[in-house]
Amino acid sequence: MDRAQPDLGRQYADRLELLRAYDDGGMHGYHMAEHHGTPLGLAPSPALFIAAAAQRTERLRLGALVFTLPQYHPLRLAEEICMLDHLTGGRLELGIGRGISPIELGFFGLTPEEAAARFAESRDVLLAALTSESLTFHGAYYDFDDVPMELRPVQRPHPPLWYGVSRLDTLDWAAPASVNCVMNLPAAQAREFVDAYRGRWVALDRDPAAMPLLGVSRHVVVADSDREALALAERAYPQWRASLLHLWERHGMTAPYIGYPPSAREAIEQDYLYAGSPASVGAQAARLEQETGISYLLCRFAFGELPLDAALHSVALFTGEVMPALA
């Protein structure tokens, strides 16, 4: 939910209109990131936006990617997740993480080291709370004795778990817990992760048909011609990237794990952005699937100054022509 215009209420309304288009077009799900104190994230409470989205969609699955657990009290978050799962009619996707930005963590009085430790404990508390009638937990940060869990989620034992990954050591937790994963990685690195996850899944003697979704995220602009799509991308991408780097540059820091180049043309060349006609974007997506072995493609259809009508047309072309071709 990066800044697209000065009127925040209008931006929320525009994004909800896009969600209706995703729903009508047959897309699987909608995921939103959580950020604080930055134009990269103007929906710092994903739960609020998901609750609104639940009232405007019927089939689309909805979730945060991710709730940054160290910034929440796990008991309150567990109760909110139960509420959301009911408000969405069992369509909630539960993304969790520790937060990648030390600057944003600092706003909440957290160091990266403490956030990592809190994440692990908060995750354990959260999952225990969602799967128990009464919560008892004793840890370094949280202490609960027989807390009644009056709210239970629709989906049992809990909504599907998601995690944003950049390192292979994530597999130590993700594969045994059947966590769906999304990467911002280039194709070669994504392939390495996909192969490693599948290898771990086989080693755990799990059913191949129950394999979690493994995907990558890409900016996507579809237009009637390659030229028109490129013009739209060149307008929107630099503002999105400026929002991405805003806090880092303000604090004179280098952002880790961020490889997005300065221009839309470079992003296209480096496979971070797909911009073109339905045929062109379909070919790019098909090649990505072949090169990486992914089972999920997360598309950023709205970013920067991309106008709503252009984003709606992009979604219509993608759902009407690209998705059937890929299927």
C-alpha cells in the first residue's frame, strides 16, 4: 500500500475497487505488507484493511504478508485473527514475520536481535492460542496461565501460514510447519530455494500433493501494447522505489536484501518487473515458472503513480488473457 496520491481515503477506495476486480477475475488471493512510518506502507494495520476487504469480496482469499509479530501482543493478535477468519468467511491467509527494517523495529523500541527472539516466541504463543481452548505458556517475554480462548478460527487448526523468505535457513521452520513461502528473489536464487524446500518436504515423508505454495513477487503492468505498458511502468516504478528506500536514505543506511534497480527498464531487464501486452507478460510469467519451479505468482498490479483505470485494465487483461494462457 505504497503512497499513490495525496488523498489517503481515495487511495483506500481505489484499492478496494481493485480487490473487487481481483475477486471477479478469479484470482486466488490478496496479500498486503505491514510497514510503519514510511510512504511504502500506508496501511500499517493490515487487519483493518482486510476487514474492509472482506465486505467487498466473496471468493478472494485475504491476508497480511506479513503481520510483524514482535510489534504485537500475541494474545490480542490471536483474537483479531479469529475475528478476521470469521469476518472473511474462512478466507484468511496468515502471514507472519519479524520485520526486515531495523528502523521500523526501532520505532517500537526493538533491536533486530530482540525482534528475532520475540518473533520465535510470539509465533509459538500465537499458534498455541489459535489451537487451544485455554492458553498456558511460559517464556522469556510472555507468561500466560489458563487464559480462556473464547474465539476460535473458522479454519482448523488455524488459517494457512505464509512467510516472506530470503535465506535457506528458513526451511528449518517453514517446511516442517507446512508454511507457504513468497520470495522477491531473482530466478536462480528462487530455484535454489524451491528445490531445497521440495527436498526437505520429501525427506519429511510428506504427501507431494499437499506441498505448500512456493512463489515469487513481481511488479506487473499489462496494457494493449508493449509500448503503452512500458510508459505506464516508467511513470509508476520510480515513485514506488523512492518509497521503498525512503526510510533507509533518511537515516543514511543501506537497505539489505533489496536489489531493485533505479529504472523500470532495468527492472524489466533484471526480471523484477513485467510490462507488456498480454502475450508478452504471459511469456515472461511462463518462463519464470519454468526457470524457478514455483507454484504461485504474486503480482503487484498497483504501485506508485499508476492510475486506477490503468491498473483495472491491467488486471482485466491479465485475468482475461494471461491467466487462461498460463493454465
